Amino acid sequence: MKRTIMISDIHGCIDQLNQILHLIKFNSIDDQLILLGDYVDRGPNSKAVVDKVIELVTMHHAIALRGNHDQRLVDLINNDSELIRSKFIEHGGIPTLQSYCDMNNINSEKSNEILNQMKVTMKTSYGHHINFLSKLPLYHEDHDHIYVHAGLNPSVMDWKNQSEHDFMYIKDEFIRHTFEDLNKKVIFGHTRTMDIHGTSDIWFSDDKIGIDGGCAYGMQLNCLIFQEGLYITEQVKNC
């Protein structure tokens, strides 16, 4: 029986992604890989991660969801505003600029000038990356699980009708709520498991499983494997 393999919040940590795929002996013939978003920002090589995700989707039938950081990069390039720029920089966007444009010594005084240069480079040389990220789905569902980047809004009767913002950003109200009528566990990232139960290991509850190990914060990249009704966890430390 096929394995379902889930990884989230890679955030530019290409080495850890490659290590964990090697560790679990990922084989796209026998495995279904599901990536829960946030491929860019904070970590050292967002460009390489997006390249890898594109390869995994196009060559190895992986399913990749869109995270809030991926959306913010798309918005920066396509629909720029001062708010988007400030949020991009505030939430770890500088390493993304450096990975795409080889720009060192970026400082706040020159940030607008640098961002303008970066936008030109992105549109001309990496437009396919932006196009790819912009079209990623916000959720996936199979027989056993619902997969999302951030979570489900318990106040929305049909979760598929919740806002794009909820799919990518919701935190506490989702985590605190017990979903009794879904009949499927919700697999999510976005909120570091360290902030949920005090450790970077995967967090299990009756109705949901959190897998963001905080790799870009010096913690670990988690991998959840589901096979024949059982869960197996693997992780690679960010040393």
C-alpha cells in the first residue's frame, strides 16, 4: 500500500528537505508526497526549494499547497504596496531576495531600491516561479485527511467556503477547536509545534496533526508518514 508523506514549512531549508527525502527513501512510484506550503523566506535558499518543489510536482506527482509566505512573495512581485513590502521584510523576506538575486549587504535604508531591482529580476528570470506559486491550491483532501497550510475556521459551516486568508493564516481558534463532524484528521503546518506543545516534534490530537517543526528557526524539519492506518514520524535537525 502506498505511503502518504507530509512535509510543511520548508522555508528555504533545501539541505534539510533533501536529507529527509533521502532518509525516508522517497519513491514517487510508491509514495504520495504532500507539501503544505511556505517554501520561501527565513531560510538560506528559497530559490532552490522552489526549484525542488516544481520538480517534485511536475516529475513526481507531488501535491504542493500554497502558504502565506508563498502568497506574500507573489503579492510583492505582482501587486506591490508599502504594506506588502514591510510585511515581506518583517517576516523573513531578505534571505529570499539574496537567494534569487545574489544581493548581499541589504539594509533598510536601501530596501526599496533593492526590492525594485529584485522585482525586475524576478519578473524577467523567475516569472515561472511566481506563476507556479500563485496557482498552488489552498487545500487537498483524500479518504483519510484534509490537508491545509494553516487550518480551518470553525465558524464557517462548510470549511471549503472559508476565506483564502483563513487557509493560509488561521492559528489559535483552529487549534483550540475540536472538530467533531469532519470524520477526517486535519494535517496542517504554519503554527510551529514548539508553540503548541513545547517541542518541535509533530503534535497529535484527536482531530488534527501539526507538523511544522520550525526548521528555519534552527529547530527541525518534520515528516509525517501515513501507511495502512498508522503514523510514522521522521525529522532532520537544523544544526
